[in-house]
Amino acid sequence: MSETVQIDAIDRRILAELQADAAISHADLAQRVGSSSASVWRRIRAMESAGLLRGAIRTVDAARLGYGVNVICNIRVRSHSAEDRANFESFVRSRPEILECFSMSGEWDYLLRVVARDVADYEAFLMRTLLNHPSVATASSHFALSLTKHVTALPV
């Protein structure tokens, strides 16, 4: 588990603003949080050095790119050896259609969020790729009917 980073109220406001708009200028950010541009720059660098802030990204509308299907996929692996887990997790990191992967407690070993263009696209990935991985024993897929909420901003 990562060490918790201590931040103050201005840092929290900076984080909230950056999560809303990663492309905001330091001058505009400083104005919004009530600080100087130089102070904001130093605070951002300090939070980056502490590992609190990572790379700035832009979000992309999956549906507009043709990825209209979201699948939650539960995975049970054949073996829990360190080598097999490492191989499976390396495979997951290499697959662009797998957006998220959680190691789970309980009945299933992993939970994946997978995007696909349509059901046939997902079926091809499942049958030809995922289930063919030597670490995978079985999978259970759940298709999202709609997206009610999707945020990337953490409560600060």
C-alpha cells in the first residue's frame, strides 16, 4: 500500500481544478485557487515528486470512436502461483481493450472492464484471446446496458 501524502487546502483546490481540466494554465489555476502562479507551479512539482500527481491526460469518448459495448468480465485463473499471476497481469497490461483490471477477493480472481465495438467484437476477443491465455480457467461476462456514472476525479 502506498504512503499517504499530506496536503493542505490549497493543494486540495489545485487537485480538484486539475482533475476537472488538466490543460489549465498555471496563471488561471493560481487565480482559481487564490495563490500565485509561482506557488502553484512549486506545489504541482512537489505533488508530482511525491507521486500524488501523475501524467496529465485527456479523456476520449469511447462511443464516438465506435466502442459501444462495455463488459465487466470476471476471471478465474488456473493457478495462483506468483509466475502465473505475473504472466496474466502482463497479458492484461498488453491488451488495449482491457481498460481496468482488479485483483479480487472472493469467488473470482480478477475483474476486468473491457470495451468492444459490438458483441461480436467482444466474443472474438473472449474466445480467441482471453480464454486462450494459459492462466485463464474460466470467465463470466456481464454487458453494461448503459453508463450511469463515469468519473475519474477523486474526492479531494
